[in-house]
Amino acid sequence: MSGLDPAGIAEQLDKAATTATAIPQLAAEAGLDVDAAYGVQTALVQRRLDRGERLVGLKMGLTSKAKMAQVGVDEVIWGRLTDAMWVPDGGSVDVSTYIHPRVEPEVAFLLDRMPEPGEPLGAFTDAVRAVAPAIELIDSRYANFTFSLPDVIADNTSAAAFVVGPWSPVPDGLDNLGVLLEIDGRVAQVGSTAAILGDPRRALDEGVRLAGRHGVRLREGWVFLAGAATAAVPLRPGAQVRAVVEKLGTASLKAA
Ligand code: OOG
Ligand code: MG
């Protein structure tokens, strides 16, 4: 077997993550298209599950223009979240366990009743039990944080860690809430939830649709990250990070 079959690629990406060592992009050489890249992602996440991790949710990526522009890829993508990636609110991460970590402000949904396959997603307030401010820590396993669309999909959309702030009942409007990313008490990024597909509720429709294409059904009790509202910012050792979302409050993270 060459190192470029799906299992071999998943193994290389997994090693890159567990050893915090960047690797070159692989998709072009391996001839991976988007569908094959989701197959690699499945194999990559399965390696985590085989080590005892548990799926706890789904994340959307590149749902805002700011993010698309930052990484030069303009398609909405999705990835998987496991319990090992979940850092308690106010908790800390060790920067040395990542390659080139970045943080970004997000909105999280706590999923309620999810449709059966082929069934349409019901009203947002039936599908979502609660919402929260969140921080995603992304860490591309590719050198220079540079990748093509199939590369980033194969790499589980750069997912590395996430923090969810306090849950609140779903507010009346979610489509135009102010979003701040603060590092050490200074504003590093400013945005609005409107940047997330015009309304972050749309991210859930997209998640159900896009993951469904690959036979993945969202589950009641899962966390859903709707995608960053602003560009991501490098995470330096010692940094104190806060994501503040109007009406929803704050999620925070310390970098050791
Ligand atoms: C890809 C993941 C994008 C988001 O919120 O847009 C993402 C990346 O930027 O490395 O998580
Ligand atoms: Mg994100």
C-alpha cells in the first residue's frame, strides 16, 4: 500500500496531529477529490474513536467571507468534534501540543431533535435546545497553514480543540449579534453573527445537508459549531482569550 491510499493519508494526518509536526499537502498527489477527502476524514476520526474518544458534535468551516479570504478556500466544509477536543470554559491548552494554533470566535448550538434521514430539518427552535458563545482552536496539520479544499477536508477541517461558554435558551434573533475576539483584554477581531451565512441558523441547514450527503446524521445532544464570524488569530503561549457574543456572553481559554 502506498502512503497515499485513504488509510495511509489518515495515518499521516493523525501522526502530524499527535506529534505536532506539520506535513506537506497530500490531496493533489493522491488525486483526492472532495468526496474522497471526506472518506479520509472519516478514517482519520475513526483512529481517534479507536483510541477511546467519543463523537460529541459537528463543526462547520468557512461559513464566513472573512474565513474564506483568510485561507483562500471558498466552499463551506464540515468536520467532526470529539470529547478529547472539548476544553472546559476558562480552561487551558498547552500550545506546544499544536503546530501553529489559531483561535476564532464561534456560536455553538446544543442539538435537540434531529431529522431522520430524508426528513427535512424542523423549526430551528425544535432542532436547537440552547446556544452559547464558543472558541474554536484550529491547527492545520499542513505546513504554513496552507491547503486546498480536499486537503482541509481530509484534515478534519483543522479541528483541534474548542470551548463552549454558558448555554442560553435560543434568543429571538441570532442573525445580527456583535462578536468580539479578545486576546489579553485587547480586541483582536470584531464581527457579527451576520457574517455566518447571513444568519448562523443557516449553518445548521447546511450541516444537516452536507453531512447527510456522506451518510452522517447529526444527533440529539451534540454540539454544533456554526463557523467563525471573523478571521482566526494565532494563539501564543500565555495568551488569555475571550470570545464575546452579544446577548450570549463569553467563552474563555488560557494558553500555557
Ligand atoms: C479551516 C477550518 C475553518 C471556520 O470556522 O471557518 C473553520 C481553517 O480555517 O483552517 O473552522
Ligand atoms: Mg471554526
